[in-house]
Amino acid sequence: MEASSRGPTAALLILVALGLSACGSGSTAGSERPTAKVVRIPGTDRKQIVLSPIGAERIGIRTGRVRSVLVRSVHGRRHAETVVPYSAIIYAPSGETFTYTSPARLRYVQRRIVVDRIIGNRVFLRSGPPAGTVIVTVGEPELLGILEGVVQET
């Protein structure tokens, strides 16, 4: 199937793949080449993406933390809600939403989230990673391209 018949998501992933694959050309810091590997997480059916430092730099990965904010209910009671920036979420073609957590430096794991509501740049979660979890806020489409095999593992 051609990329044009897959819609804008496939086209974006192909452009991202071309950009990352071009990272190996030209000069790099020292002789290091950008690399990306997808490895299975032991004991699960989940995978994690492992990037080299220069690969993460070339993609422009940025991270933040899931926050907990106090919100006042209509009855005047205050309760904590989990919030992520809008830039941290990805929509799957199926309509599901997810983000990428970073359990360790240069390691990224896709995590399904359920959105309760969006107010401006803040996404209030019904379910997802707990407050304090490190999440990717810039670079998610590139990580999706690596996970889906659009970008060749090196």
C-alpha cells in the first residue's frame, strides 16, 4: 500500500524515518552514529525503544513529568487530578491515546492513557502513568516511527 493511501499519519512517519535515517550522514560527534533499537521488555509482550545519545539529540527528545494538580469540584471539594501537557499525547488511528514514558535515560515505553478532558495545553487523565513519571513531551512521532518499523533499527 502506498503511503498516500495510508493517510497523513503514515506520511508523517515516512518523513520522520527519512530524517532519522539521514542522521547517519554528515559529521557526528566523534565517530558515533545515531542508533535506535526496539527490545522486548522481559516477562511482558511490551517493547521499549533504546536510543543512542546522539540519536536522542537528533530527534530532539524532550521530557517532563506527569503532574498532580488540585482541582475544585462543583461541590467545592478539592481533589488531585493527573495532568500531562497536550504535546505529550499521541492519537492512534483507532482513536486510542497514549504517551511515552522514560523509565531510564534513553529508554522509552509506549503507555496507553485515557483522557478525561483537555483544557488549553493541559490534558487531564482518567488513567495513565502516576504523577512524577517521566514522559516524552517532544519527539513522540519519531518514537512511534521507530516502534512501528518505519525507521530502520541500527
